[in-house]
Amino acid sequence: MSYAICPLSVVPVRSSTSHKSEMISQLLFGELMEILETKGRQWAKIRCHFDNNVGWVEQKQVKVITPSEFKTFGEHFAYNLEISQAILAEDHAFQITLGAQLPKFDGLGFKIDSTAYTFSGQAIFPADFEADAEFVLKIARKYLYTPYLWGGRSPLGIDSAGFTQVVFKIAGYRLPREEIQQVYFGEAIDFIEESLPGDLAFFENKNGKISHCGIIMPDNEIIHASGMVRIDKIDHYGIYNTNSSRYTHKLRLIKRILP
């Protein structure tokens, strides 16, 4: 088995070996993966180290690293807290997004292979703090007005489960990639009146299947990705969109992730 790191701002993860296939997720800069198999010289089947999500990426969009680098980068890193921030190398620069990982970041920069980068934005080391609801909602608000994008995980486009996953990732929690998987994590809350800011709310479609999720806020509000990342009202029935004056999502259950 070989290992790789995402060396670009955002890399699509697809369901099969075609650019026309469904984008099921994205890799953010610095995220790690295992390479399970390759198909020709173009495609690699990968398992994301963070959530075990499996899909296909273009081989030229990821960078192979050694097993020791994989271990080190996975144990020592910081998260970028800027919505978008440039990293600077000697002969090039590019933007990385909120939630990107900075491997072996020393407070000023980091290195991947022989390329050294400097980073002047705000970053946080997940091992150095314990997140609370205030921090989770502060990160969640950074995504406001991000357009909805199926499979997206960045401030340039995100889906509902990608939104909750990355927000809690920055807070130090590992949630799976899909709503139907995330619903099994945390402590069930029986009534919405007992919910607290930072709790996860899950919603069902007409067939009774979990199809949407969001983060509870104070004052009977929820932040979630629907059309864009937005704040709406929530009650025992579901999400009420004040713009359209109707309920858009039927509440199924609430889970508490934070201690």
C-alpha cells in the first residue's frame, strides 16, 4: 500500500474513473490518503485518512509520500482558520481554504517534500485545545453564503454533510462523510427543547431516509447548507425558511457531539 497527500487547494473525489462521474467528496490541501489501487497512469482509488471515504482521484492531483511522512503528517499538523489564505513557496503561491491541514506547521511555515511554504494566516493545532459550542458556531458562521455543491467540502461549495463534517473536523471531531453515517454518532436528544447550541440535527425525506443535517444555534435557529449555507428557524417539526414562508426539512432527531 502507498500513501499520498493533497498538494492542491481542493481535489475532487469521484465515484469512478471519469471526469463525468459523480463527485462524491473533495480533498482539502494537506489531507492524507491511502492509495488502494491504480488504473492506468491517470486514476488512483484512494481511502481518505480522515473519514475512510473511498473514491477515485487523478494521480497527477495528489502527491505520493513515504509511510513515515504519512505517520508524521497525520500526527503533527495545524488547521487553517482563514476562509482563503495564500501559502507562499519560493517560485509560486496559491490559495488554501478553511479546514486545510498544514503538515508539521511550526507557526511560520511547513514543508512538503523539498518545497517549503510560508503561511501568515490564523491556524490552530487541534491537540492544543478542547472545542466548545462557541468555537463550533464561530467556525460554522465562516461558511455563511457558501453555495451548495453536491460532494463539496470547501468555502467555494459545500453540501450539508460536508459542512457539518468539516466544521467538527476543525473542532477536533471525526464525523463520517454522509448524513446517514453521522447520525450514529453522539448522544440522542429526545426533545428539541432540550437541545443546545452545537448539537447536530438530522432531517428525513419523503421516504423516511436521513437526507439532511445542520448545527443547532441559539434562539431556535439552525445553520445548514441548503442552496447555500444559511441560518433558518427550527422547531419540533423541522426547518422553517422565512424567505419562502414554509417548512423545507422534516426533523428526524438531534444528536449531541460536544461534551
